[in-house]
Amino acid sequence: MASHTVAITFTAAAIAHLQRQLAQAETSWLRLSLRRAGCSGLEYVWQSVDGPYDGDLVARPGDDLNIAVDAEDYRLALGGLRVDFQEDALAAALVYSNPNQKGSCGCGVSFTM
């Protein structure tokens, strides 16, 4: 693990949501990375994993919440990311505010750099 400090901010709502996801997954880590998808090119991917992959960066935004971050994706696009969780009568989702993002698709699932 290269570092325990990453410039990714998680709101209290996001931390609570991710802790619930981790508890349901019965693993000890969540991993954040990117993949090519959607109409704009990239989307955020969360995986339940047993630990960080070789070279991953580590974020520990809350008690009992371990997040591995793909180091290459972090350098390219995830530095400065803010993750929130918003819920209303119609939907509940993680919401990303990424200073590296140049555009996004109409549905809000994918983005461009």
C-alpha cells in the first residue's frame, strides 16, 4: 500500500452508506476504480474486496471503513473527488463531484476527462 492519505472527501452520508454496503458484502474492504463505459467514457466502480490490490492507495474515511483506491485511476482522475450520498422519494445514489471532470452524459452515469 503506497499511502494512507488520498485527496478524496467523503460526506457523513456517503460514509454511512458505504459502511452499510461493506457490512452487507461481508468483506473488509471496498475498492474504488474507473472503467470505460457509458456514453461519456468513464464511470466509477465500487467492488467488495478482501484487501487492497498491489499498489492501491488507501482511504480510511470512517470507523470500520477501509477503501482501496486504484492508484493509476487516482493519479489520472480521482484526486480531489468528493463523494456524497443523496436520497429522496424516487432514488438513492452516490453523487460525485470531481474537479477533474470535463463533461458528463445526460443520465449522469459516465463522465469525460
